[in-house]
Amino acid sequence: MLEFANVRTDIRVRRWDATQTEWVARHSGILVPEARHFDALDCKPYHVTEAIDVNLVTRAGWAALLGGVAGTTIGNKFSSTAGRIGVGTISTAATSADVQLGGDTGTLSTTSYYALCGVAPTITTSVTPATLVFTASYGSAIANFAWNEFGIDNYTASSVTTVGTSSVFFNHGISAQGTKTSGQTWNMTVTLNFGFPSGAGTVN
């Protein structure tokens, strides 16, 4: 008898233009405002998109998940100080063997950017399916390129590339979200759903 647990990843991207970004920066006193500053001033995004089931968990991601149950846990657990959402330009199909974004060309990359989330991911197990939610903001001067892919790792500082052998590239997804331009602020929320496609299982 076989039982399958489904993992699905959905993303939501909110966008504020250069005029909105400048207005929130001026009224909040925050030089590089994030999504929470726009929300606090009730500044609505000019455009919001959602993409459903656009991701896979990598082999390294599964090792991190299963190692937390039985085995070796990862060195940097996802927290308020460890965890980034990376975006890149490449639309080649993701594979389970991926260890970085396709647009990640190294320390001088101009086609990838990994933004530190700055808050711990939200874990919800009281509903079905259980969810793991990450969110990150991208200010006016960063990630100004076509967003065609995304992925999460557990490093502790924003940068254009993956960092060191201890980083775990947890998942990788392909989704064309358009091109971010200088002056704009974008925010991405990634929701991993752990559920049961047959409808027979429950999560308590």
C-alpha cells in the first residue's frame, strides 16, 4: 500500500512603483522601505500576482527536512537571521539536483539576488495542509532584472550569490513575474504547502 504526501509551493509578488517608494520613504523616515512600511502607511501595491504550484524541493532541501526528524540537522536553521529568497533571470526548468539559481553566476552576478527575509518563517500546523511561509522585500536598487525563477536558502546576509558550502538551497521554482526596474520595491511571499492529494490524510 502506497501513501503520497504532496508538497506544493505558491508565490505572491506585490509591487510598488518608484513614486510610491519615494513617498513611503519620506513619510516613514526609512531610507529603503520594506513591505511592512508600505502596509503601515496603507500604501497599496500597484500590481499583485500569484502563481500556484510552481516549485520543487531540492535534494538538499529534502535532506534538511528529513534530517530534522531523523539524522543530521542543518547548521543554520531558518530563523529571523537565517533565510533568504533568491530571484533570478533564468527560466530553465528546475531540477532536484539544483544548488543555486540559474541566474547565479557568482560574486559579480547581475542576474540573481538573494534577499534576507529578516523574520522567521511562519509555520502553521493547525490547519490542513500545513504551511511554511517565507517573505522578503527587494528595495529600489536591487534585483532590477527579469524575475523568472526563485529559490530559498539558509544564509544569513543578502547577496547576489549563494555563499559557502554550508548553505542549503532548499527549493527552486520557475515563474515569470515581469521585470523589476530601478526605484521600485517588490515583495515576494513563498508558501510551501504540505498536504495530501488523496484527501484521505489529516494534519493535526
